[in-house]
Amino acid sequence: MVREVTDVFDVIVRENRSVLELLDADWTIVGAPLAEHYGIAASANGDVHRVALPSRERGGVVASAAVLTLTSHPLRTSPVLRGKWILETILGTPPPPPPANAGVLPAEEVQKDGLSLRQRLEQHRARAECRSCHERIDPLGFALEAYDPIGRLRAALAEDRPVDAIGTLPDGTVVDGMAGLKDALLARRDVFATNLAGKLLAFALNRGLTAADDALVLDLASRLAWSGYSARTLIEDIAGSYPFRHRSPEPRAPVEANR
């Protein structure tokens, strides 16, 4: 699962593909066990290889089993963890920490009272102190409910309840399943590009970013969009930036000698 994500990123860079393929791609890289996990055909000898995908249910990091498993609990999925991961890691717009009295959701999908996880989250979201964050988080996570805790597609939830993978974002956008989620993320490609530029710059500099880096991040994102989201353009621009070459956020004005 982990190798799929790293191999896909490697191909995007080596072949100078669009970084938007991290959000939505019609291909991925799998070996026989992961191909079986996804329900797609593997190579005859079982080697790790690139495959064309028949639908948008796979392709891109959000649809990877690695991310879907990382953002689940052992016995159930977590729309909250999944939605929070998208806001934080993909869009760079993390929600604030939950209030101290936010409460804890059950460990399993359906409890003895018969309420589903979605119904419990709707109750939770009705609380004024929780509403503002969960209105942003939950719809993104609900869109991934067609995937079980280890990223396999499923036709039904516990006790044969039908999958409901529809969420409505705060701006009124209806997100229906993985395809709808990918469309919503691609519609926010500028936000994604700015976040990606900042993350790669921080990785290249081996430090956290400061306000002094903001202008560079925006310039990197602008040039990335201008290039058609070329992976190498972003990497080359980071490598040629002043902070990368001088270990300083920006040139310092010369200090005049005392007269």
C-alpha cells in the first residue's frame, strides 16, 4: 500500500507529469496482492507494474488503500479522520482542535441503539460548538464511505445498511462518492497547488516555513499553475530559489558602515 503512493509520486516526477494526478489519475502502480485488494487485473507474473484504471474509484492518493487505512479506526471507517486528512494534507486548511467536551464516537459502525455512524455525526454536528468544523470535515469523509477500513470497495455497511457516500460542502457543493470528491478537489486546484508548493519547499529546506517564505510559496504556486502543473517546474523552481541556495528566506539589505 505504501509503495503504491511513493511509486506514483516517483513516476509523476520522472515523467514530468501533472501534479494534479496526485488528486485524480487514470492509472496507478500495483503488485498482485494490491491488485487483488482493488479488484483489478494484475500482471501475469505478479510484478509491480503500472495499470490503467477502469474507473475513478482508484487513482490519486486519496483513493489509495494506504491513505484510506491510515484514516480509519480498526473496526470502522472514520469520516472525521478522512475529512480532516483531506483538509490538512491535501488542501492545507486544517480545522482547529476539537473542544475539550467534544465527546468520543463509538469504536464500531452500529451500536445497540441502532444509530449509524452518520446519524451519530449528525447529532454531534447539531451542537453549536462542533458545527462549524464538522460542516467542513464530514462531507469530505462521507464521500469515502464506499471504502471499508482498509480501503476495499464495499456495497453495504454493517448490518447490510446501504452505503451513503454523499455529502454537502459549506458552499452548497454536493459531493457524491470518490468521483464527486475528486471533482471538488480539482475545483480547488489553486489551494492544492499552494499547499503542495509549501510542503515541498519546507521539505527541501529541511525546516518549517515562516511568514518570510509566504511570497515565495505564492510565486511557486503561480508558476506551477502557469506550467500546466508540471512536477519538474515546481522542483526546479524550488531548487533555484533564494532560500534553497542561501539557507535564508530572502536577501538581506546591506548594512551601512558607521560614519
